Amino acid sequence: MKKQFDERVARQVAKAAGTFEHLLLGRTPRSVTVVADGRWMVVGIHEAFSPVERRLAADEEGLSRVQDFHRYLFDNSLDSLRNHVRRSTGVELRGAIAHVDAFTGSVLKTFTTNPAVELFLLGQGLPTLGVPVNDHLHSNGANGNGAVRN
């Protein structure tokens, strides 16, 4: 019975987060993933760049503008997203971090019910050596604006 409850809540959180992103950007996220256990939940929102953002990100100056825009949008919509998810589902998202990836042309927003977020960006897997960690971001702050360090 506990598993069904977790799945139902996870689906509700995914739907609420996806709906919020659609209202914010006017487009549906590429995917919303939720990993849940009885004590914690991690929500990932993966958005593709718009065609205009892809063209802008083709050079360094444009990429910087796209990254700044998405960080600004993340910082200024974070409280509203948390409130929307809490009102819709009762789940309190505490930790948050965003990663703008020029290589894939996407933005990954990660939220957790814990106050800190660990985001490991993995590279191409090598058959016998496993998956290299290309980058590691850490955010420690309930408002999502805690210290981020590589």
C-alpha cells in the first residue's frame, strides 16, 4: 500500500511541476522525472532550448545570455514553483539547483525534499571503465540559492 501512495504522490508532483513550467515558459518540458522513497523525493525538470535559444547559444556571448536568462528565471520563479507544488500535492521541495547545458541545449532543474542537492553530470560511458563524472554541482540552501560549488 505504501508503494501505491508514493507512486500517486510522485505522479502528482511531476504533473504540478510540469504544469508550472508550461505556464512559466509557454512550452511543455521535455520530461519531468520523480524518484521517491518513503523519506525523500527528487524532481528533475528537463527543458529543451527554444529554437531562438539554440541559435543564440551558438556563440559564447549568446550562450552567456541564454545561461543568464535561465538562471534569472530559475531564481525568480523558485518560490512560486515551490508554492504551486506544495498547494497541489502537499510536498515541500526544499533544495534546488539549475544547470544550463549548452552541449545538449537544455536546462535541468533539480529539486529535493532535502535542503541540499548533489548533481553529478555524467559523461559518455566507456565500456570497461564505467561512467566518468564530468562535473559535480552542490547546492546547500533551502532557498535554492545556497553556495554552489564544483
